[in-house]
Amino acid sequence: MPATATTYQPQLLDPHSAAPQPTSPANGRSFRLAELYQLLDCRTVEVVRLSDELILIIDEEGKFRNPAYLNLLATYLWYKYQPAARGQDSIVGRALLCHDKQFK
């Protein structure tokens, strides 16, 4: 298996859905920016590190949208992995949960 390959199944976390939606990079290995812009419906992404391997990729300008939808699942995961974030901020809009090797 190539060094950049991982068996982790990426999940799209949509604020309008209670369940994560499995998704995969178009090339089968890692997401590209243009692909993320379309998937997250955004123009700028931000990477939020959860652990040594897991990241959330979010819409960096999500809070400026009108209306802005709180992503409860993404926010919960962020708080769970990074307890210092509790009460400081929240995640708005779509988010992608994936292994850090799945984003270049």
C-alpha cells in the first residue's frame, strides 16, 4: 500500500443530517482543494486537527453565511478531541472528517 494510502473512510458531516455520510476522494487517495470546495460548498477551507491522524476540514468563512447553520456533530467531535475548545467557538456549515493523509 502506498505511503499516502489509508483505510479510513472519510465522512461528510452536514448540519442538515443527523448521520455522517461516507464519501471518498475522486482519485481514491486524497482530496484536492477544488474537490473540497465543491463538497463543502465553500471557497476557503480550514483544517482543524482532532488527533495525530484525524482532521476536520471546514468552511473557513462558514460563519459569515446567511443563514449560518451550526454543525452539532462536527462541533461535538472538536470538543471531544480538543477539550480546550469548549465554549470558545463552534463549527458552522459542512465539514469533512478524514485522515490527515487524505488531504493534500
